[in-house]
Amino acid sequence: MKLKTLAIASLLGLGAQAFAQAPAPYGPVPNDRQLEWYDREIIAFFHFGINTFEDFVNEGDGKAPAAIFNPTQLDCLQWMETLKNAGIPAAILTAKHADGFCLWPSRYTDYGVKNSAWKNGKGDVVREFTDACEETGIKAGIYLGPHDRHEHLHPDYTPQRYKDYYANQLRELMTDYGKIWETWWDGAGADELTTPLYTEWYKIVRDNQPDCVIFGTKNSYPFADVRWMGNEAGHCGDPCWATTDSIAIRDEAAYYDALNQGVLNGNAYIPAETDVSIRPSWFYHSEEDGRVKTPAELWDIYCTSVGRNSVLLLNLPPDRRGLLHPVDSLNVVTLRKGLDETFGNNLLSKAKVSSAAGRGKGFEPRLLIDGDSKTYFAGKDGVKGADIIFKLPKQETFDCLMLQEVIELGHRTTAWCVDYSDNGRDWTTIPETAGCQSVGHKWIVRFKPVTARYVRLRIKDGNASPALHTFGIYRQSELLK
């Protein structure tokens, strides 16, 4: 990690020796792909395919005729307009769901758009999607479902034959559609696809898309950059560690806990991705137009996903026209406006900050509120705790806080809380923070409004000295209530 303070020292002609030495990393740390993935915070998921054109089908059996796929107004740029307005920087398209229907004209099957009514079989949804992503600066990802019910209908189906079929299709998508930022290996129904099969598929991804994040679970787990978090409700565990353990995650009794909460001091850095749909179903059904998650419900999900050291994968299913429904678009854009209103004003930004636990020059506690994620507060080596006190210019009322760790240095803090005071002597702990453990990329806590002149961040324990780059207190936007 480059410290901005060292660059400033050079400009001022100060010797680097005037600055304290940066802390050494602890345990497993993220690779460059994972760092980029974390910074997305929200990714759009587009479930779109032949299921869209069946009546209330979310898990097709692979028997629906290809001809029924016929979006009348497909406009991927309309999808991207919503994402731009909602501040969502990346998107994943279900190029092939479990029904086996392919949204691109694959050379290896007839079950896809080339035998549909849409554009007389000459269309390519994946092409339109990736072109729209490139035009608007959205990062494109591909869901290529490992489980394929249509292929299972073939009398000569075997996992070994399917390995080659899937490899060929994966190679098409990884070589013909520009830069792919994430590939999604769903574990549902794919138990027969063992780890050796994924070994070849992994090589195809890495050889052709070295920056591509791999979402994996079950038998693809050894190759995963990010993991499933164990449910589809949008709620990560508390705590939620980015580290996990390859043994624990294969043990049936610990499987879902290891997915949802991670494993403290686990031997692999595989953070959780939280997938949830804005509607009750994954694919669009007009019957659900009145059941779209509200901005308040999306805010809850944001806090229990992004706000629990995860990345939110939010499904926005296009309708039979090939367009996003206006209510879906409005609600996700309103979420963004609410997030900007909430986190655009850190009430600690003008506070006086003090701590007896600082590491020294270049790592002062004031760097927690400078708005720069490249500078950070760090404690002394061998000292795992720290009290950092913020004196505000005046009393403020707040109902939300956010803390961020320097994840490049590993999971360090393992117990923390936040207190408030009117006089700087008599402290009350915010109850919702009393049991806080993990921090990671971002941790958000909401609570009943508190009015105070002083705020104290207490790092109570850890694997190593704390390294934290941002701390803030906020008032939640009315748009999110």
C-alpha cells in the first residue's frame, strides 16, 4: 500500500524517517481482483431468459420451446441508464440459467436465441448487454450456470461430456465479448460437477480474463475469489469475516455458518457476495409489480450486506419487453439518493480527534475523518486496543455510524464499540455496538437517535494493532425511512 503521507513528505523535502513505519499485514489479505470487487459495493444482477416468457417459472426444466423467447423492445442501454442513475458500477447477466437456454448464438447448442422468434434467430443478448456496458462504463459480468437441465435431457449425457460442452461455451463468452469482470458459478443443482471439472474451467477464465472475479461455492470453492453468503434474503452474518476455512466450509454442520459469517483467522481470503432480488422472484412476473422492495427495504439490505463487509448483488429482472420496470428503477435510484444524503455528511468531519494509542506521524487519528481512504489511523505494534475520542464543535444528533478497516492489511480488529458523552468523562455505549466484532471493508450500525458532543471509538481487541481508514456518524436520510 502506498501512503499518501509519504508522497507529501517527499514534496516537502522531509525525510521518510520522520514518518512511522506502516504496519505489517496480518493473515490472508485480498488480491487485486478482490480489492476492485469490494469497491463496487453494489452489482446489478439481470435474470433474463426463457423463464421470463413462461408463466411464473423461475427454475425452468429445459423443455420450453426456444421459439417463445421474443422480447419486443429489448434495450440494454435502458438497463444501464438505471444503473448509472443508481450509482451501480457493474452488472451480471444470466447468459445461461439452469434451464440451459443460451442468450447468445452458441456454436455448441441449438437451444438458444438462434432458434427463437426474436430477430428471426439473428439476435445476441450477450452482445447487446456487453456493448451497452462498454458504452456506459459499466463493468460486465457473466452468469453461466454450471447446472443445465436441457443438456441432462440428452440420452448420452455424462458429466465428462458436459465438461467439454461447458468449457466450449465458457471459452466463447470469455473470448468473444470483451472484458468480463466477474463470472458466476452457481452451486444449485451442480453437485455432480466435481472439483476436477472446474479445474479446466478455471484455467479458461484465468487464461482469457485474468482480472475476472470468480464467484464460486460447493465444488468450485477452491477457485473462488468470492463466496456465496448462505441465503437469498440479503442478510450477512454478524460477524462476517472475509476469511474462511477450506475444511470448515466442506463440513456439512459448519457449511452455512462458514458461508454466512466466514471464519475468524481462516486460511483463505474469500469474502461474501450477497445476492437478493428486488422482487420476490428472480425472473420478472407481472403479478409481482406491486411487491417490489421499497427504498427502505433496500436500505435494510444494504446495511446487512455492504454494511457487513460484503458486496450486494441486487437482481433487477427485465420484463417481457426486455426493459426494466419503472418501479424497480425508481426504487433503486431512490436508494442511491438516500445513500448520498446519508453518507455525504460525516458529522465528525470538523471534530477534534485525540488518542494515546497512535502509531506516530503519518498514522494520526485525525486521518479517520479526512475523507481519504488511502490515509489511515494505525496503532502501535503489539497493542491491539485503542480509544479514539472525537470532540464535535457542537452537539449533534445521529442515528447511524460507519467504520472501515484497511483490508489490504488483513482482518485486525475483532472487538469494538462506540460510546457517546456530553462532557467527555461520563460515557454511554450505543447498545447496538456493544458486541461488534468484524470491520472489514465497511461496517454500518443503525440505532435510535443519539445526541452528544463527544464520541469515542473503542477498539477492544484484535489479531494485531488496529488499522482503520474511515469512521463517521450520520443522520439517515428521510428517503430511506
